[in-house]
Amino acid sequence: MVRSRRPEGWLSMAVGLALGAGVFVPMADAEELRLTLAEARVVSARLLGEGRAEEALVMANGVLMGAPGDPAALMLKARALRDLGRPAEALGAAKSAWSGATDPRERFFAAMTMAQTRSSAGNTGIAQYWLRHAAQIAPEEELRNAAIRDFRQVRRMTPWRLSIDLTMDPSDNLNGAPKTNTFTFAGLPFINPSAVPLSGLRYGAGVDYVYRIPTGARQRLNLGVSLDMERVRFSKSARDKVPGIRDGDYRQDVLRLSLGHEMQGEQGRWLGSAALSLQRHWLAGETLSDAARLDFSYGRAVAPGLVLGGRIGLESERRWDLRARDNRTAEIGANLTRRFDHGALRLDLAFADTDSEASSIARQTRRAMLSYGMAAPVKGMLPRLSVSYETVDYDQGPSSFWTDPREDRQWVLSLDVTLPDLDYYGFAPEVGVSFRDRQSNYTIYETQGTDLRLGLRSVF
């Protein structure tokens, strides 16, 4: 953990908060001074701020002789032992301070001490937990902000990053069914009884782990592994519409391994990256596909508050359900982000060309998305709005008797709102709603649906 730049640091503030106004008594070289316990605590904190850890430890031990189990003295002792390179003893003192802390301020600073000793011992992951805990129990906003600042510092120092996402998405069209299940062939109407929108709940979890290895002053290697799991539960009305439908048939799992390299310009003016990823996709418990993907991206600040970025992606997918569905995709994209005091506006453009023998896969996709996110909460809410338009032009018709190439056009409107005031350990609930409408020159591919998303998002 980065130490405070103030001479006494945050620990002396903890002593002051715990004791009220302490008195510093100068120590003469040739005379013996008698100090009260309160004075001795303040002297120990001042010695720590001056880098005199051995003397601070003696003073803290003296306080503990007069007041065994004193939380403030134990925190001072833990800090001194840490500075002396004795992490195991420092952790023991910090644990004792945490166990003995009773009032809110004592508990906050004891949690900060636990984080500091863990971080100094190299346990930065556990240190992040204690800093989240300190922010959660902070009795004042200023103390909470101090814990958040330290958390961000420790996170930057941590070589690995673990992210966990939990989502719940109620939907009125889980299966992506068309607007109508009636189609005409050779002048005769046909009805597909199973092609109807089915309501229910889509839920899932995602775990993403990245280990970062510095390879230069502004370069690093990223090793990653991620697992995404998605499940559905159809409603009773959906089961009444299509008897025999099974939740497990819509189960999806994706495992991904990645190797990437990042380079950053001076003062963060530009960022470039290259990444190779391997992916396996399961559907209903059976292997659906394997894919290899290569991505390149570059972003640069072209003016104050204005960032321009570009990307190229190449992917090859092997399908295990039907080899004719093997495909190769080339993608190019660009984005422009404009930051304002009140938020950020982003425009993203993309084009992808997918080559395959399967008529249902070979296509060209063009997409434009405009999004805006607020920089600060408004009445306890942090909204983010996005709208996208996508055109998909298939190389062929969907079947031998429908020969005109399929053409789809889709709009998606999404609103996501984070509620930062309701955070718990730095994680706040996020509520989102999206509406999508797809038009096609074949009615069986026209679809419409509304999804509600419930999830958690880290706010620091």
C-alpha cells in the first residue's frame, strides 16, 4: 500500500480520532520523561511518521504494558513491525487490533491496518477485501474516500485481476421467436406451432481472471481465462404454449483462454494491444464449436477529452454440430469518445464479413451504436443510454425454395441504471431494460422483444 505523504500518515489520524486531542511531549536526551498513555500513543505515531520505527515500537509496547489489548497501540505496533520488515508479527498485531476494536472509528482504522499489513506481505488480493470492508464500515464520507483511494492504489499494484458478474434477465422472448409463426409457401399458409415467443428468466454468471506481467516501462503481457455460464427458466405460460420444452436445451457455457500484449504511450496518450484467444462453446451440454480469434486495437487522444480508436479482428470457428457451418470472420471497427464534465458520448462503427458454406451463416454485418453515460449520479442514479442499428445481408436465401438473399435490419434501444448509493462492499445494483426490433424480407425471421436486466457493478 502506498504510504501517506503527510508526515504522520493516516495512522496518526486514527490515534487522534480515537483519543481526542493528544499532546506531543518532546524527549530530551538526558532526562527521563513520564508520559500518560494518551501522550505515548501520540509520540509513537509521530515517531512512525519520522521513520523511527524501532522507537515507535518501543513506545507502542509501553502503552500495551499499561493497557493490554489497546486497539490504537496495536495498530501502531503493527505499522512499526511492518516498517521493520516483520510482516508475520505485524499481521498478528493487526488481527489483535481488529478483534479488540469496538467503536466505528476504531473498527475502520483496524480494517485499514489489516489491509496495510496484508499488502506489505504481498497478499494484495486479501488487502483489497479489507479495503472494501473499511469503505463499507467507514463512519464518515472522508474516511470512506480514503479507503477507496487506497483500494485503487492496491489494485493497480496487484498483478492479477478477478472479475465476477452475476446477471438475471427476465424476457418476453427467450427463444428469439419471430413476430408471427405463419408463413406462405406456393400460395399456401403454414403454421409452425413451436415458433412462438416464450417468456421466462435468463440468468448466468461470468468469471474472468487476468494475470499481468510487465515487459517494459509501459508494456505488459496479459494471460487470461474466463468462463461464462447462461441458463434459462421458462415460465408456466411458455410451457403451456409449447409442451415438452426443456430449460436444459438452452443451457450455454463458454470457456476462453487468452494471451495479449499491451503498450502505452507517454502520459497515456495512446494505447495499443494485440490478443490471441481460444474458445470452446457448449450448448445443452454438448460441444457446439471451437474458435480461435486474433484482435488488434489502437486508441489515441487526438484532443483534450477526445479519443479515437480502431480495431481489427480475425476469427475462425469450427462447428461440431455440422461441419458445413464452419466459418471465418474478418471484422474492422472504429470508435470516437467525447468526454464532457457531465458524461461521455461514444460512437462505435463496425463491419464484419463472415464466410461459410452454410446459407444461415455467410453474411455481411454493419453496425452503428451511439451511447451516452453520465459521469456523476443524478438523484442517486447513474444512467447509461445506448441505441444501435444493424444491417445483416446474407449471401444466399434461407433454403432451396427461398432463393432471394435474406436481409435483416435491427434496432436496439437500451437503458442501464446503476444505483451507487445502494452499494455493498463497493458493488451496486444495476437495472437495465432493452427493446429490440428486427425486420426482414422473410417474415419468419422478424422478431421483437423486451429484456429486463438485473446485475451488480463495482463502483470503485
